[in-house]
Amino acid sequence: MNLQPCDLTTLVAVCQELRRDWLPARLERVIQTDKHHLYLGLRTWERRGWLLLSWHPQAARLHQSDGPPDMPDTFTFSQQLWHQLGQLALTDLRLLDPWERVVDFSFAPRPGDAPRWHLYLEVMGRYSNAILTQADGTIVTCAHQVSPQESRVRPLQTGTLYQPPPALTQTIPRWDEPFEQWQQRLNLLPIPLHRALLENYRGLSVKLVREMGAQLHLDPATPVQHLTPEQWQHLWDLWQTWLRALRDGQFAPGLTDQGYTVLGWGVTQPFPSVSQVLQQYYHQHLTAQALQHQRQHLQQKLRHQQQKLQQKIQIFQDKLKEVTQAETYRQRADLLMAHLHCWSPGMTEVQVPDFVTNTLITIPIAPDKTALQTAQDLYKQYQKLKRAKATVEPLLEEIKTQIAYLEAIETQVEQLEAATPENALALLSEIYSELAQQGYDWQPATYRPRGRSTAIPFLTFTSPGGYPIYVGRNNRQNEALTFTYAGDYDWWFHAQEIPGSHVLLRLPAGAPLEEADMQAAADIAAYYSRSRHSQQVPVVYTRARYVQRLKGYPPGTVQYRHEQVTWGYPAQAPITQSTWQYPQQQQSQRQPRQKAPAG
């Protein structure tokens, strides 16, 4: 996923906005939520709030933000910042150089005092960093220390003097530069327009050049020598608009079809502040990115564990094949015991007639053993195989249950695509918690669980008859839906012997189950199952009161009775949801149920 980088124009806009709203301010808290994101809690005379500083390699940025997630802070960098900067005043916030993407935060005991500390945020793609220095430039700590082996040009280590990034070589754009000089500079070499702009002037980004091209309906890859005088003039006017925005601080932030802008070009959704549009864009995309990585990590773990269990099944099945020979060992032992008189010392085999068919059966005998000893050995092997069968069959059944459980979890992880990123992450957190209870501690090293649980509504649809249809999104929701919220008149649907979600069709007391409503619920149950890509899926349905939890089995495993079977068609399932909500809990007086096949 390619994120739009925070360019110089955006930094100028957000710094101007933050200087206006947050200077001076008292630093009250410092919280780091992961290795790339830091929150500064500030208080002014009028407000309290948070600034987000990020040196993420794809999403380095700075803006006002909502509060950090409720999670423990175990990072040394934030602890060092709080030790040095806690309760000091943020007295200034500006670019270190007008044309460099380095923001300088100045801290002093009180407004008007000389700065004692500088916190530099370098917004430079994969080289982004955050560095705390004393007033004389001595580095105290870095978010990421750079050794001389990593960079001979600019190492960043504790105790050394902070050196700004190497100066840019391009020309500084000037709003008073004559049109002829500007055109001549860009038209010097026969290269594409985007290269001419980026190689000749500072402060530009690939995204900004593309925005200019989109405004002019001009491909930035067009060679400069092919531009018409009219196109040159329009480009010059747009150039002047950009420079005036930087000079006067007049920005118009908003989302676009390709990302976001602070210049008002191609805006599809305007925002009142630069911080809000940055918060919206990066939070949404980084959440989706984190979700994708965690889903892929968990899917790999699930598939690997299923492969290991399949190998165990093969071993146990091979063992059961040996068990089928147990009767052969007993039969041969019985024959030897009945024909001991046929054996004489030195014999290596003996032929005896079968009790039923009277055909001769050859039984090998070890030279150092008698026929009686051989019969006793055969009885021992028979008893051993009988004991193995009694041991292996329950183990084999347990492994098959675990595979079915992991397949159900895998289906739930695949279906997270239908949820919003925020809900999907919360659902994924519940899945990790459930797996840990089952002995699968699979959280990735970078995974940080949420501090408090979030109530995630069921998927909700409306049947043709106007009745609600609820769909569980994981095993916890499945159990809550079936055993907490279901009433005696509700109908329960599930793909037959296929991992999938529990589906509940809520009917009022006395309402009959209409064919159209039943079919809609069956289609939804088929869609939210492992066979969602099949043309048709068998679906069982019964009254919710006839569904029972199986004790001792993984979460979500149930048994049912009085079931009926119909066909569900995933392609016909509605994809437009009704409101996300929890159904009203019903008062249900459940009676003991008889065992039925597990669903």
C-alpha cells in the first residue's frame, strides 16, 4: 500500500496551524504507542490536546490528533523525553529551514525564556527520525540512532552534535522571479516536465507536480519542448498560486480521489483544518495496513498449524491400519494353541488349517522360540494393538475437532474484509484472545492489544418480510448471538458441517417462517461460511432453542436437533447491511436438550 508522503507544502501548512493554536503550551504528557508514533499532551490557556509526531517510513508526519490508544508505554525514547521535557513550555515550532522537511520544537522553562531543549522531527520518508538535543546541539536521545557504519555522511548518536540534513542543491523558488527566467530554467534540457520541475526547484514533491498536471489537464511526463505558450502561461499561474499559498499561509485542506491536498486542488471532501485531513487520511490507511499485515500473519499461522495437524492425522491413520491386523494376530495365536502338537524343535514355520475355511495357513516361528512362546507373543501384539486403538481413536477425533476449529477461525479472518478497519482490528483482537485461551499464542511481536475492549455490533440485515437478520463475526459473537440474545421464537441458521457464522432470524411471537425470509437467512449463512464462493451450500436451520453448546469443545461448537436442511445461494445474499446494532436481549426459558450431531 503506497501512502501519500507528507511533503514540504503540507508541513508548512500544518506548522502554521499549530503555531497559531498551540503556542505557547505546557507539555503535560509524552506517550509512545509504537516504534514510529509519539504523542505530546499539551495544555494552553484555552485548551488541552495532543500532537502526533510520526517518523513512520511511509507516513512520517506532524499534526494535532485525538488522544493515543489506551495501552501501556514501554518505550525508552518517550521516557527519556518526559524526563527532560516534562512540564516545560513548548515555546516555538517551525521548520529548521524554510525549504527543508525538518521541524524544530523549542522547549523552555516558561514562555519568553531561551530554549533549553530542541526536539527535531525529520520528515524524510524512510530516513525519518526524531532527535532530542540540548541547547548547544548535543544529542541526548534519538528515536533511531544511526551509527557511522550505517551512514558515514551523517551519523546520529547520543553525545554527538546534531547536524541538519545535507543542504539541497536546487534553486529556491521565488514568487518575484520573472516568468522568462523561470521558463528558461525549466526549458533548458529536453526532459519531461516533472523532471524539469523536481530537478530545478526545491520544495516540490511528486504528488504536488501531479496535482499541478491534473489542474491543467496536462500529463507531467510531457517533454518541456512540447508545451505550448498557453500551457506555459497556465503552469506559471498555478506556480504563482502555490508560492502565494506558502508565503501568505492560505491553505484549503481536503481529501481527493488520489489522497489529500492542502491547496484546494481536486478536493472531494473539504476539511476545516490541515490536522483533521491528515488525521483522517493516515489513520484510515495505516489502520487498514496494520489489519492487512495482521490478517496475513494469522492466516499463515493457521495454515501452518493445520498442516502439522494433518501430518499427525496421517500418522494416527497409519497406526489404525495396523490395528486392523489385531484380529489376524489373535486368530494365528488361537490356531497355534490348537495345534501345538504339530510343532517340533527346529521348525521355522508351521502350517495349520483355518478353523472356518480349512485352508492351510503358514505361521512363521522364530528358531529360538517354541510354538507356545510364539502364540503368547501374538496374543501380546493383539492386546497392544487393541489398547492402541482405544488410545488413538480419541486422539484422532480431538485433532479433527481442532482442525475444524482452526478452519472456522480462518473463515472468520477472511471475512474481516467486510468490516470497517476499526471494527476489524477489534474483532481480530478478540480472535487473538480466544486463540490464546486455546493454547495458540500467535500474536506478532509488533502486536499491541487494545487497553479496553470495544463492543462490536453484529452484522445486521433485513429480510424481505422486514425482520432483522443478525450475523456473528467470530466465535464469541456466535455464542453471544445464539445463547444470550436469541429468543424462543428466533430461527438459527448455519452452513451444514462447514465452518461459518451463526445466523439468527428474529421473528415476533406467533409469526410464521415465510419462505422468502427463510431463503434470505439461508443465503446469508451460505455467504458467511467457508463455501461462500460455491454456487450453492447446504444450510441447516432450526429454532434457536434447539441449539446447545458442547462442553469441552472449542468455542463456537454446538449441537442441534429438529433441524431442517435447505440450499443457500451465496451469490444471492444481500451485501447491503442495515444499521450496525446489538439486538434486544430476549427472555428465554431453555429446557434440557438431547444430543444431536454437531454443526
